[in-house]
Amino acid sequence: MLPAHRIPKARAMRHTARLPQRLALLAALLAGPVRANEAQTQPITPDAPAAAEIDSAAATVIPAEPPAPGPAVILPDTLKWTPLPDSPESSQVWLHGDATAHGPTLLRVRLAAGGRVGVRAHPDERIFSVLAGTLSVGFGSIFDETRMHDIPAGAVFIAPADQPHYLWARDDDAEYQVGGGTIPDIRTP
């Protein structure tokens, strides 16, 4: 570091001009945390640099971000449940898309105890999330209670494309959600 008497005047003035900003920043940092309702909601912008500093400083202007539109929220009390064709005592609701839609789909199903969904296959992979109860799932073209796997609440399983599968709420009510593909069509083999 150069002694003070050997620092060029332009360089010394540039550093001196920034000193008040640096001290204000240091004071703010040392003041400790503030609660959100006490904080300034607009970003702190330093004073514009002096004309001599514009050429030497790499000034970056960050534009303000426009307000986001917010998420599309689907609330439980707004759902329109309909009877499940395979099990009328059970119900279903399309959260996104439907059985004939191209694009991503999301279906929620409530199976009453003993409720079944018959053998079916899809042209694309489907991801099942068990939300409540235990859901029994089997793979194959015949509904066979002896070849089923119990999937507990919180677990996820995947039905591969074109793989026949079937579901059963063996002992208690079960609720699951299935999301999938971009290709409509539910086929029963």
C-alpha cells in the first residue's frame, strides 16, 4: 500500500467520496436485524456516482422485477367430486385437465373401503401418490387379489406406460392422486 502522500489525488478523492456510503452500510449492518414491518420495502440505492467515477466504475443497473401473478390455488372446499364409474360409492375430481385432455393431468380419487378400480392401462407413465389410507395395487390383465401390493399413505408408485394395473381399498377408505402424461386415453385390456 502506498503512503498517503504518494496516492494520486484522483484515486484518493474517489475513495473519499464513497466513505459516507460505506459508513452508512457498516452502521446498518452493526445495528442488528430488523423485523420485516420495520424494514424499508424499497431497495436502498446509493447516490449516483460522481462524473469522474462513471468511467472507472462498473455500474450495474438491476431493473425492478414486475409483480408475479401468483399461484393457481385449488382449495379443497371448491372441488366438484363425481362418482367413480367402477365404484359408485367412491368419488373422483379432476384437479388439472381431464381424461380427454392433451397435456398434464392430475386426478384425485377417494375410494371407499372395498372400492375397486378395474384393470386399465394408459399410453403414458402415471405417478400415483397415496394421500390417506392404504391402497392395494396389482399389475396384470386380470384383477387378482393375491398379487396385490399394499401402498401406505405418503408413498408413491409408478404405473409404467401400457402396463395393465388395478386398485383396491381393501380394508379402509383410501385417497390417492394420480398425475400423468400428455396423451389422453384410458384403455381397459
